[in-house]
Amino acid sequence: MSDNKQISRKSFIKGMGTSLAGVAVAGTFGGLLSGCTAQTGASGDAAPYPFKYKKLDPAKAEKRGYDTYFEKGG
């Protein structure tokens, strides 16, 4: 004999939501783990700390920020 099990719409949608959440969480872990092995910077060496202070010209900084905002799309 065959048992004809029927599933309600509510339990089906609940199960699909749980499955979708599980896939999303699993996909997130893959991106996090691959980011742990990447090197920082071009050579992989960290910048020296503390950074050396360099006096800035306010007019040049303003122009550079303004130009970069429009070049990179804000």
C-alpha cells in the first residue's frame, strides 16, 4: 500500500524559508573564509604603525576630495 502524505501550504513555505536561510548562511561563510587568506596590499606587508604625520594643504585636500567624489561616483 502507498501512504499518500500531503503537506500543507503553510508547512511547505516554512520549510522552503528555512532551506533558503540555511543556503544564505552557508554562502556567507564561504566568502568570509576566502577573505581570511588574502594578502593585504600589493606586497602583503602591513604599513608601519604609527603613521608619520604629514601636514596637509587644506585647499589641495578639498580639491582632491571634490574631484575623487565625482570620479568614483560618490
